[in-house]
Amino acid sequence: MKTFLLIIFFFAANNFLQSNNLPLQQNQDILVDSVIILGNNKTKSFVILREMTLRSGSVITDEAIDYDKKRIYSLQLFNSVEILKVETTIHKYNLLVVVTERWFLYPIPILGIKDRDWKKIYYGAGIVDINFRGRNEKIYAIGTLGYEPSLQLSYRNPQIDFWKDVFINTSFGYFENENKSLSLQNDAANFFQYHTSASLSIGKRFQTSHTAWMHFGYEVVKLSDYQPGRLLNAWGKDAFPIFSTGYNYDTRDLNDYTLFGSYINFSISKFGLFEKNINYWKYSFDYRRFIPLVPDVVLAFRSFGTFSSGGKLPSYKHVYFGYSERIRGHYKNIYEGENVLGSSAELRIVLLQPQYFNLDFMPMPEFSVWKFGIAAALFGDAGNVWYRKQPLAIGNFKKGYGAGLHFMLPYHFVFRAEYAINEIRKGEFIFDISAAF
């Protein structure tokens, strides 16, 4: 497994240095005359056009058309996207972008389990508009009861200034979270953390792939049962501002099941300002690369990490494997620390390209187009969490590898059925909804 680790980290370094060119455009004879959008009854045309690399005067290739189709589909506003060529003059074509819109405004019944534990059931309701004013603005109002009750209100405008591509995101949240820290659990009943937060993010998108942003937030944390050591402040409440800045680079063709492109994210966050007890930093990165080897076979790679520095880190800001991030082969095991580093590699083999079926009998057209595709995958994961006082040791990395089937479903769901084996040859079945990365 040491060899495996060396291989996947070699891919990270090697691919980071390579350029991330969009699909090559080799045909120099066929140009775009104009782009015409059809089927967007509510969605503004500029929402679609800003995702396209093909513009008036661009060279048309099949690869570029396929790439733009997937970029538009990744908006998660449409059930299907087609781009057709219509010749207008010699060597010039109009591009007809034909979309079928999804259902945008709907109430959401919520029922689920957390941490894949059937004893942790939550339920609730919400209302969501994912295409407010037809401008791809998102409004969420969601409340849950049961395990870890919560209330979330958020609004995102991806383009408050069309010409300068400036976006904002605001949110308010209240969450009751059960303590996850293994170091604070003992024979007594576990305690809950009450988080109240508000935030504002503002950023700018450059061309189709680059985004830079700043984030300002404020968070208050209280406990159901305060005891010394469970918070940074001795008076039973942590309240602190949060300042973050970051950068994204994203050329992925599809967000739900990517088969081409790159994704890079860096962020730096400062917690607390002019406070003696709350004064620490967190640094995060996430790098993903998807390389087509031959038709329908893709090598996918991800490396990610979060590191901390400065003052003492509270337990509610620890990082874990076993919750949102998991190592296949150790899927149900929980590992805790202040820093985390992980890598995954997958060989994705598309057995059935996504097919679209028209179900004309459906009463609402937004649910009349269904998607279905299948891919097989071979994968390997490795990762480690550790405290700052501990050294980073390759020998402490948890590892797993295996194979599975991935089903690409409507509304951007991906169902995974996998079998993984860890370094002590213990196997486990994994069933999950969403791609591993």
C-alpha cells in the first residue's frame, strides 16, 4: 500500500503541473455564426450562455459541443440539454441549444438518517427555489426535527452584476449537533452543541473557470452541558467572527459524475479577532483531475487536506474520517484530529452512456425526462488525521481499495454499490447516493 500511496501522490504532483486545457479545437473550417437558446421558458438566456465556451466566431468541434452540453447540464436546472448545428453560410453554423427545464420551486419533505446510523433519524420540510427570477438564484428555507434539529435560510445570487460577474451568498443557520469528538466522550451521556451563525460571501468569476471570493461570518456556540475543556472560553459560550478567502478553478464537464476536467480549491480562514482564547487558522485544499485514457475510460484522482495553526483548536472544529469524508475499507470507522490529508483514485469505465427517456404520461413536464447510465469503477483510497503535536507518518495512513457499479440517475443522483477491502483484508459493502468525488 505504500507503493499505492506514492503512485496517487505522484499523480497529484504531476497533474498539478500539467495544463488543464479545454477539449482541443482542431477543425479550423467550421465557425459559430450565432447561438440560439430554445426551451428556456423561465431561465434567462445569459444563464446558459455564460457556461458556454463556444461563442460567435469560435471554431466548432464535437468535443467542444459535448463539453458545453455538460457544463449547461451541471447547472442542475435542466432535465436534458441538446446542441444542434444548423448551417447558415459556407463554413458557418448557428448553434441551437435546446433545453428542457426542471421543476424549480417546490416544497421539500425531508426524512433521513445522519452518519449512516439508523438511530439518528431526522425529518422536516422546506421550500426551495433553485431558479429564482429565472437567473439561477437560489433561495432555501429548511427546518428539521428529530436527530440534530436545524434551521437554514440562505440566498445565493450568482451574478448580481452581469458584466462584472460578481456574486453574493448570504445565510443564517441554527444547528443542534451532538458532540462528535471521541476525546470528549466518556461513560456519561454525550452532550450537544448549539451553533448559531450568519454569513455573507462575495466573489467574482473570471471567464468560465476561475472564481475568487471572500467570506465574513459570525458564529456562537453553546453547550447543553458545559464543562471545562469543551469550549475555548471558560464562561460557557464561544462567540467569534470568521474571515475567509479562497479561489476555485473548475473545468469539470459534469459535477455529479465527472469524466473530464479539473477542480482546484484553496481557502484560508481566520477564527477570532483580537481575542485571547479564540485565535486560530485553518487552511484547506481540494484538487481533482479527470483524465480520459481511451473512449469511455477515465482516470479520476483527488487529493485534499485541511491543516490548522495558531491557538488552541476547539473540539467542534476538529476534522474526521467517518462522517462527510470516508475511506472505503474503513467506511464506518471514525478517526479524529486537527489536520487531515487524503487521496483517492478511480478508474471509471462507462458501460452505458447516460440515456434520456421521455415519459410523456407524467403530469408535470419537469419530471417527464429521465436519465439512466451505468459505469464500473476500480478505486483506492488513503488518508490520515492527526493532531498538531503528532508527526505526519505515512505508516499511519488508513487504506482501502475495491470495485463497484455506479448508476447515473435523474436529478443528478448517483447511486453507488461497491465492495472495499482495507489493509488488513477486511471487506465491506458500501451503498451510497452521490459520487465519491
